Amino acid sequence: MGTVFSIAVRDPGPDTPAVFRDIADRLHRIDAVFSTYRADSDISRLDRGELGPEDCAPEVRDVLAACRQTAEETDGYFTERPGGRLDPSGWVKGWAVEEAARLLRTAGSRQFCVSGGGDVQTAGGPWRIGVAHPLRAGRLAAVLGGLGLAAATSGTAERGPHILNPHTGRPATGLASLTLVTGPGIGIARTDAWTTAAFAMGPDRALAWVCGRPGVEALAVLPDGTKRWTDGLPRHLPPSGPADWH
């Protein structure tokens, strides 16, 4: 998937090493089916018309259905075809993190953190999640804390203005970064997809949209370094967060 996954388990058991191997196998399988970097993946072949949806792995239909639902939830600001090319990565990366978390829970773990390309799913806790500052290399914009959190960030720091507004076809440039944090029950796949969509909306529409979603909070960093956030975000900020939070 062109990214790095890491896992921390606070309650390892005798089956944990085997679960790590199962997770690695599952992630490689997801990569083989969905990677847009691989010409032989199901999603690349589907995009070229070499396969129909019925010829792909069953997960493809499930993922594309989830993408369509997310598009409806976000007024079309999420799409599995950014720039016209089939690319459901905006859902798949978070879903892959969820799959790793599912395998850990099945093995009996209740205290873990799975991170994949900046998407973080925790269980138990409390955990602390650092949010990289998009304009200050090596600095944090905030530290989030809590129990069973999911957090995802979209921004321009690493890849430039790469997120497109599906309604205009142009890069979204109204934000430097946007982080969404959700509690138990929403999951990192939906959190990450919502973050991508909200980033494309721009700051005003994004924060208004988040305010209408129960259990979701947002931290926005604008291109001039100004920070904006939803009313409920401070409850996820530990007292020892970065001194430059305000």
C-alpha cells in the first residue's frame, strides 16, 4: 500500500507472535488485491476493464459498496475514483488497520494500538496519539488521548496538495491538515474516509459537517498555521499536550 504499519500490544499472550504473522499475511493479501501500485492487482485490472466486479476477490465488492455509502454520507466529497482512476485507497488503508485490529481481538488482546500510514486504531488505553504539525517539521500540532480511539489525518506536508475536490476536479488547498478523532463504534476505516472527504470540503464546510456527526471531533490546521477545532475536541487533549497548542 506504499506505507508502513506498526502494532503495539500491551497484553501479549502466547498466541501473539502467531497473530502477528496472520496480520502480515492479511495485509499482504489486501495489498495484492487493492494496491494501485501493482499492475496485477484486482483493482488495477478492474480499472483497466480486464476484470468485472464479479471476477474480483469478494472484498472488492464490499469495499466499493462502502465507498459508495461514504460518498452519500459526505455529499459526494468522497470518491473511489479520484482524478477519474479507480482508487479506493481512501477506504482500504483504514479498513486494513481494522482487519489487523480484528485479528488481535480474536486472539484475545484488549490493549493494543495499530497504526497504518497515519491511521490509528486503539483498544483499551488510555493511549496518546501525536498529530504531526503540517508546517513545522518534527513538531506536533497536538497530542490526543483517550480510550478506544480512532484517529486519522489528511494533509499536504508529505505529498503536497494531492487530495482532489471531486466536485471541481482541482486539488483542495484550504487546509494544511485535518485530523478527525472518533470514539468506539465508528472505526478507523470510516474515520479515515471521512477525513479525506472533509479535507476536500475546506475548513468551513468541513467543521460544520463534523459538528453534525455524533462522536466525531476535528482539528484543522490552516495554511497560515491557524488552528481551528470542534467544541468537543479538548476532551481528547491531555493536560501535558504540546505547549504551542493554542
